[in-house]
Amino acid sequence: MTAPSAAGRRRGDAAPLGNTTPYASAAGQDRFPDWEATAADGRSAARRGLATFTTRRRQAQCFDGLTTHGETRAGDGSWARLRFAVPDGCQAGSLGIEGVWRCGYWATCPECSAKIAAERAAELRDAIDVQLRHGDSVALLTLTSRHHSGMTLVDQVKAQRAAWRAIWKGRAGQDLRDEIEGYCRVWEATHGENGWHPHWHVLLFLPGAWTPEQTRALGEDIWQRYDAGLRAEGFHSLRDHGGLDIRLAGWEEIDPTALGGYLAKGVYADAPDVVDLVNNADRLALEAVAGAFKQARQNRMTGGRGRTPFVILEHLLTARMLGLDDTREATRDAALWREWERTHADMTIRQWTWSRARASRGQPSLRELVRTKAAAIGHATVVTEVERTEDEIVTDDAGSEPLMEVPEVEFHRVIKWEIEAMRHVSRDAGPLVVFAWLRQRGVAVRWCDDPSARRWAAAWDCWQHLRGSALFGT
Ligand SMILES: [Zn+2]
């Protein structure tokens, strides 16, 4: 038996591309949790799937092109920049595309909604924290209405809006409002056996220390005026069957720090147990065909209160993937999703509403209130003075820097189709391997002309030099 040549052995010993770089991150260090990365993939795949049948044009165009200052690029031969967020002391991190076109739809986009909800929830979590640390109180009030499967979503939303206005109408309404420092109202809708179930979760910011009894009395007053408003519209609410639900943070099994996240739960592929299912094709198939399993799944995800629209979308996409889209369930889900899209196309529904200033009563806006209290207790709050728009949130590049660029045409040829794989490469192995990965696909990638990009370019040159040296046997 002949020994392999030295050169051959060295070639044989050489590890795959990803492992030859001296810059790869240490295993498991500063990596994204696996489920979070998989959830991001799930959202990306759902956005892609939805684009094939959505009735909203803007939704279909999400992540489909590049913009410069909001103007769609006309294929003018410009370059698309790849931005990376690599934590200090790490060689790998997350990847984004600068100026990529985003729909910014909180209600229908699996990707945009997650980014929006993350920021809004972080702000709300901080506002609650500030209020409690300042020695004041927060109560969570949920306002619903009685519904059945024949009711459209639009009609219910209209009635609930009128009822909300009725709460604060007139002298008595204003007096009631005076008891509250401010509120953040979050709109949510689920769908279950009794049809659409739109409802509001209202965080009430209350001055000083409140007891559960006082809070309950306030809730009664609000609920009675709300119910009267609903009845004027031909609807009503059931007081002891979910109609009146008010709980005081810190007293009644409410974890104040979890509240923000709880209110942002209507996000596509948000929790680890969802991801387990996304990963498991057998269970996915089961879910699409077995009603009982589906029911159990729904209950676990929504506390038995029906499916969120993104769960409906997930079921619909699964059925389409398995070629089961002409089943009764899938046909029904498709109709529900269309109604959901149509409702948002026809009427502007705000998901999060922070109370505004009441000049006549000398009351600041909730944002102002929180910022003033935060300053008083020396807390650096994340609550911004002016609420950022959804478009601002989804196009925000802060925290990342441009490292490399490719001709715009490559965005359309390679990047938009392979973004999930590129994100994985970036997270696991970093910008150098993303650069190598693009070159392997024949993409004319080049390093940006920025100081930090130049450091990566130097590292790349060094790596190329090593690969070409005797050390690697070539
Ligand atoms: Zn979008």
C-alpha cells in the first residue's frame, strides 16, 4: 500500500470552507437561539408563500426589490449593500440588505409584523416597568363583545369603535378619564367556533397605589359605559363571560414584565413550540388533516380562544404545501384570510394606540408621562418621544454596518431567493464566509469602502494568502 503523497494528505486533511477560516465564531458563542433563527426562516418562507396569493399588492412586493430614499430603483446599475451586525469580540452575526423594499403591514406580513411587534412590545414593557418603579399602578382591561359565526369582522370593529368612544363621552366620561393617567390600547383578533373575536387589551396607567377592589370598581364603570355603547350599535358584551376582565399588575397573577410580550403574541412563528411543529413535517401533515390534533394545537397557542390570523395563515400554507388546498378546512381558511386582508385594506386599524395629551385637563400624553417619570427615577427609557411609524421600524438599519456590496441585478438573481441560507451562513460563520459563498455562486461581490469594511477586506486578503500558501498545500 502506498502512502498518500504529502500534498494529497494535506488536501485530504483540509476542512470544508467554513472551518478553514481562522475567523469563524467559537461554537455556540453569541449565536442566536436556534428556535429564533428557525422562526425567522419560518416567517421568511411564509412571506414568500403568501406573496403567491395575497390580494394586497404591497404585501406581494415585500422583500422583492430595492429602494433609494423610498423610491423604487429602476435597475440603474447601482450596487446593493449587505449590512452586518457582528457583536464585539465575535466573528459572526446577523445579515440584512440595505434599502430592501418592505411592506410594513403589521396585520398581514409575517416578517414586518414581527419586527414591529418587537419594538412596540419593548416600549410597552419599559413603560410598565417605569410606572411600577415610580410607585404607581397598571391594570389590564380586556374589552370584548358577544359574537357568532355569522358576524363579519368589519361590523364588529365598527361597533367596538363606537362603544370605545361612548366610554369617554360627556361629563361623566371625562370624569372617568380623569382617574386614569393614560392608556395603551392594543387591538387583537382571533377566530374560533363562534367566528371572529376582535377585542381590545387596554393597559390603564393609574396614579399611586391601587387595590384590586378599587381597580375592579373602575373596570365596572368603564365596562358599563362600553356595553351601553355596544348596545346602541346592536351588539352587547357579557359581563361575567369575558365581557369584563380587569386585572391589576403585581396583584392578580400578572407578571408585569411579561405583559408587553403577552400583548405581542399574535406574531407568526413566535414561540419555540411553533417552531418544533414547523420543523416536523409529519406533525405538519397530521395537523393539516387531523382536526383533533389541530384543535389541541390551537388551544395551546391561544389559550383556547381561537386561532390568530397568523395561525390561520400557517395552516393555509401547510395545506397548500401538501396539496390539500381543496379540502373543506383549507377552503374555509382561505376565505378567512381573504376577509382578514380585505378588512385591513378597507379600514385603517391601529394595532397599538398610546393615549394622547388632554390639553384642557393639563394631562400629558402617555409617552410624555412615561418619559417624565423615567427621568425622575433615573431610568434610561426606550420609549421614544414620538412614536415611530411602521415603515420607519421595518426599514431601520441601526446597529448594523455595510460591509460588502453586489450589483443590484444580483439581488434579483441570487440574494432574494437565497436570503435564508445567507442569514444562516452569516450567523454561523460570519461575513468572510458570506463573501466566499457569494463568490462561489459567481456573484461580483466587493468590499465596501468604509473603515470597518476595510478591516474585513484585509482579513479576507490574509485568508486568501494563507489558502494560497504552502500551509494549505496548494
Ligand atoms: Zn412585509
